[in-house]
Amino acid sequence: MSDKPKSIGALWINESKNNKKYMAGQIEIDGKTTKIIVFKNNYKETDNQPDYRIFEQTPKGESNSQSSQESTSNEQQDSADNEELPF
């Protein structure tokens, strides 16, 4: 038996149209693969708030709920328009 942690996914650093960096990739949990996108939390004010936010990336034209998708899309754009990743 290996003591190595099991990999559940991978992320790639990408650049937005506005030349801001973000991460995108996929994770697999319980046999289900989910595409995700990760942005720096530009609204962080205290240490107990997260440094990064992770969003499920849904295919265009597909939505869990319209208002949820609009909110996530706005947060994604706000984050992509601000600071770059530290690596």
C-alpha cells in the first residue's frame, strides 16, 4: 500500500481576455469528473475569508439556475479582471 496521496484532479493556469491569470481544470470525486475554475478572492478583508474561490464550470447553454449562473459569471469576471495568481 502506498502512502502517497491520491490525485483527484489537475489545474492549468490560463489568462483572461484582460490578461489576468486564473486556474481551470477538473477534479474527480466518487467517479464523477467536474470541471472547475479558480479565481483569486479580490473581496478578502480578513484572514478567515478564503484566498481563492472555486466554481463549477458549466458548459455554455447549460445552467443549474439562471440567477446562480449570472452571479457566478459576474464573480468570475470580477476576479479575472483583478490581481494575478501568486505563482
